[in-house]
Amino acid sequence: MEQTFVMVKPDGVRRGLIGPIIARFEQKGFTLAAIELLRIDRLLAEQHYSDLRTKPFFGELVDYLTSGPVCAMVWQGEHAVENARALIGKTNPVEASTGTIRGDFAMDIAGNIVHGSDSAASAAREIGLFFGKQPVSSHPLDLYASEQGHG
Ligand code: GDP
Ligand code: MG
């Protein structure tokens, strides 16, 4: 079972889109493995997008990511990375198909409301950055049951 890192960016949180975005992932068949609402500092934003640090929009991107709380999540399922990218849609909402999250909820590349890892290696790196080095449980519901004393 593969895991991927997904983040509702500050504009998505501000616009009340955490719920609709979670619904899309649940409806598709993903299982939620971890979730946290947090504020990203500039260092974490720069680390998260380290592959883009030479881009002319990098400063604007870090400003954007640190402009308010984000909702960081780990979703798991078959081909989780590819399925999440398909659900999220193209980077530029102008090009994202209707029916995708960016296609339905966003207008502009500078405010595309959600992030999804682009490969299994990126997913592992990003999950480590946001949720620590310990791997997120691959059996979250079993973990929940045992923590409640039912497992
Ligand atoms: P993603 O994997 O689809 O999110 O796309 P990238 O990894 O290429 O870019 C990461 C993020 O940088 C995008 O989701 C946008 O938030 C932002 N970004 C990409 N291109 C641009 C741009 O031309 N201008 C601005 N302001 N932001 C951009
Ligand atoms: Mg990317």
C-alpha cells in the first residue's frame, strides 16, 4: 500500500476547502493515515520546495505557503501518488480539467490550493519533513482501534 503527502495550502484553508478536499480523497477510495493543521515557517517551506529554489517565483511561493495555516495529510492506497496527482489536476488551474480539485476550486497558478507529492521518493521525503522520521502507520485504523483499547 503506497502513501502520499497532500497539503491544503493557506488559500484552500482560508476558503474553507479542507472538507471538500478531504471528501474527494475519501470518495476516491484513499485512507487517511495522518492529518495536522499547522503553520509552516519559511525554513520548512524552503525545504519542502527545495527543488524549485532557482525559480523566479520561489520567494513568492514561500510567502504564499507561510501566509496562513495549512492542512498536512498522508493518504494511502493503491498507486497513491499517481491517483492523488490525477485527483488534484494540473499545476496551472487554467489547464486543470473540470472534475479535478484544481479544475473545480482554483483559478490561478499562484493560488492552486493544494499540493500532492510527484513521486514515491518525494512522498517519503515530504512525509518525513512534516510528520517526522518515524514512518506513518500503514494500518491507521488498526492503530486507532488499539489506542482505544479495542484492538
Ligand atoms: P505541482 O507539483 O503541481 O504543485 O507543481 P510544481 O512542483 O511545478 O510547483 C510547485 C508549486 O509552485 C505549484 O503548485 C504552485 O503553487 C507554485 N508555482 C508553480 N509555478 C508557478 C508560477 O509560475 N508562479 C507562481 N507564483 N507559483 C508557481
Ligand atoms: Mg511539485
